[in-house]
Amino acid sequence: MFYAGSAMPNHATAMGATAAVGCFVRYGGGERRPALLCGLALGLAVATSMRPNDAVWIAAPLLLAPLVHRPWRAFAPAAAVLAGVLAGVLPWAMEAVLRYGGIPERLALASGQQGDMRPRFALPYLVTALDGPLLCRPCARDGLQLPVALWWFALPVLVGAGLWLVRREPPQLRAALRLATVVAVSSALTYAFLVDYTAPRFLFTAYALLMLPASVALLALVRAVRARGRAAVAVLVLVLCAHLAVQWVTLAVHVRVQTEARRDWVRIAGALRSAGVGPGCVLGGNSSVVPVAYTARCHPAVQHPGRIPDALALRRAGPPPELRHWRVLPVPGSYNGWRIALPPASVPSRPAAAR
């Protein structure tokens, strides 16, 4: 609910991966329809265009699955997988050559942006980020409210139970749920063992696919509870309501935080205008300055390397050493303690009420 309306790639990647796995399984199960191949390719194209690195981990199990499940051995699904990945990665590769000097250069830059991707144990970070912050970087001192994470620890139990419950079902169903589980685990490997920071959205693809076997266990639980009478049903409903209440409180907290954080952008833009810094300016600051510049209709300084910005938007930091002589002013009413820094020649105009 929280992320679906955001311009984040993880939700679209999860939907594309889930659609691709579903089309792959149905085609391999005997439904030899071209539409399923198109869905497989399209799902992977969406996932790859959103997160090229993730798509590699999603596509690899689909290419290797026919080695262990004979009914899936066919040329068409493998071709659709490769076509989807190629269609999704082609724009990324072209941009890498035209804008970054080549694919290796872009990969190196991306690795540096991710904090130098290398083997590390980041699984605890994924747990602590379940109750926020939305971007945990660094995560070493982040705590966790246990009730928020109970569902996370229940998920592998439900997945295991679901896979066990279908052990006597037709082979195609067993293979489909196992494939979904393998793709889910594969998609999470990067975030669990290669990066040193995390966000709740990083495991969307894994959650979407793991819910397929988990749903088998949940349905079995509902049937078992119904058979035991109304008291058991009431207990199950109370547990569900408690879970939803915890999630709702967490959601409300983050909605409030994000709402105030975005209102800060408007407050900063107003403070800049009062200081005579208007649209078309070059705005410097920390890594969070890009949306601030957009709101103020300015250009972020990263787009103009070597040019001294017209103003700085600062949060939890002061001006760089070469601009220490700039005057730093607080942004009135700022939720996150934003400040602006102005060149000595800039004199803020007084508020209209004070004139």
C-alpha cells in the first residue's frame, strides 16, 4: 500500500517477475499458447528495465529449471526468457555507452553507488528495516520493534508448510511452487549478501513469489480452523486483526514522516524565494537536494559540475570548506531541520508581515 504509488522500481519488478514465473509454469504445464510466451518475455522485460541486476537473478532459475524438471524442456520458453531480458536491458546498455562511456564503466559506477558491492552478511539489516527507516544507510545502529517483524519470521514457516502440503499433489503443481520459491530466494541474494544497506522495498519480488506457496499453508490453516468451530475462528480473526493493527500503526507513522518531509521541500523553496533565489538557479547541498531543486524549479548542482551554486540546501551538515564563509539560515518550520546557505552578497528579503 505504501510503495505502490511511489516512483520506485521494486513494485514493478515484483509484478513482472511474478507474471513471468506464472507464464513460464503454465506454458511448461502444457498450455502451448503464444500469449504465455509473450507474457513471459514482457514480464522479464519490465523487471529488467526497472532493475537490470535483479533480472539476472530472476531469469537464471528460469533458464536452469528445465535441467531438473523434464516437462519444461523446450526451446520456446528459454528463448522468451532471453528475449525479455534483452529487450529490457537494451535501453540500459545504450545509455551506458552514450552517457557513461561503456557498460563496465556504468557497472563500476553503480557498484560504487551501492557502497562497493562485495560479499557481506546483510540479512540482519533486512529485518531491522521492517519498521523503518525507508532507507537504512547505515543500518548498524537501527533497532527493531519485534511485533512488526513477527510476520517476517512466520513467512518461511508458511512457505515450508505450503511446499510440504503439496507433496502428494500433481508434479506440475509441486514443481511450480518450488520454482517460485527458488526464484524468490535468488532475487533476494543480492540484498542479503552483497550490499551493506537496505530498504523494506528491496525484497518485494521475494515476497510476491513466496506468497504463492505460503498461500497454500494459509488456506489449509483456514480450513483447519473452520473445522474446529467458532472459538478457533474467533482466535484466528483476532490474530489477523492484531497483525493489521501493527501494520496500520507502522504505516501511519511513515505516512506522517514522509508527508512532513515533502512539505519541507516547499518550505525550502519558499525560503529560497525570500532570499531572492528563484527558478532557474543552481542549488547545491547533500544527496537529498534533487527533489528540493525540482520543487524550487532550480537545477541540482550535480548537473553543473565545476559551477558554484547560487545557494545550498543543507541537512545535518554545514557548507563545504570552500564555502564556509556563506551565511547559513534556518528554514522556518522545517520538520527535518533544513537550512539554506547563501553567498555573502545575498540579502534575504523580509517577510511581507514584517514590512
